Amino acid sequence: MNGFVTKSGKALLALSAAAVMGLTGTATAQAQTSSAPATRGSTAVTAADAVKAELAKRGTAAARIVCYRVHVADLGWLPVVCDGKVAGTTGQSRRMEAIEVATGNVGGICLNAHLANIGWQGTRCGNDYQNVVAGTTGQSRRMEALHITVASGSVAARAHVQDIGWQNAVRGTSVTVGTTGQSRRMEAIQIDV
């Protein structure tokens, strides 16, 4: 107001700039595993961070857990959810573009995303408590299917797909959700171990 920006004003400007960068999706999710959070505003908690926090909250280090978050068109990275909760959007016609997943006490996870105009991206794997990212950001490219494999036990998943809605859940050590060859976007996903 009087020609200067306070310390809190500078912080707000920095957060606003970070939010704009996140909304425009300036980076591509290429690495197999990542410990650095991809941020959009206040959603800087990674899937691996959430796994560790959930295990601490439950008070048992032996619980099987999966946490994940998705990158959605025009929204960027959404907050992390765990154990079968919905990540993504429904009823908004927004495409999922990328997903970050971490596990605890399953021995790790592998992901392979099927992307528009690319096909299967290639398998990306990580151990427990590591972020595994599949898909792209900043390319306006829809994720059409996701193949998920866990090192031990089983995984269950289902996807919300354009013009189909929620698919039936599938369970196994290796599962695929979504569609291929139909040019349909995945809009949301649920994963449980």
C-alpha cells in the first residue's frame, strides 16, 4: 500500500508464482523414481511422504499401504490419497495426465502408463517408500490406461474412464485399468493393496 512489499507479501507472491508454474505443468514426469515433490500450491506432500505419515498414524510399521496422487488437466497435481480413495475428478471431463504412487510393506511397485499418441510409456519401478511417477505433465497428453504390479501380495484398482464411468475393480499381483485403442481418457483412479 505504501510502496513496499512485506516479508509475508513476498512469501505470498512466491507461493502464487509456484501455483501458476504448477498449473501450467512445466515439467515432464520422466524419472523412474523421485523424492522431490512436484508442487501445485499447497499439495507438496508426495505419495512417499503420505505413506510414512499414514504408517506413523496407524502405529504399526507392518501395515500394507499405498498412497497416490494424480496430475489432472487444468488443475495440476491434486492432493495425495491412500488405500482405495478416489484420486482425480469425475463429472468434469478432465484427463489424468500423470500419477505418482508409493507403497509401504509391499516390496515396491511398478507402473506403466498408456498415453495418447505414445502408447505404453515403459515400466517405472520403485521400492517401498519411494515415489514412482508415470505419465507426462506439460504436454496436454491424456493417460488412457495404467498397468500396476506389486512385488508381494496383490493390488486392486479401478479407473473412471471417459464415456464409461467407473470400471469394475480388478485384483492381482499385476493389473491393468483403463482402455487402449479407444482414445478414452482416464479421469480418476482408486488403488488398494
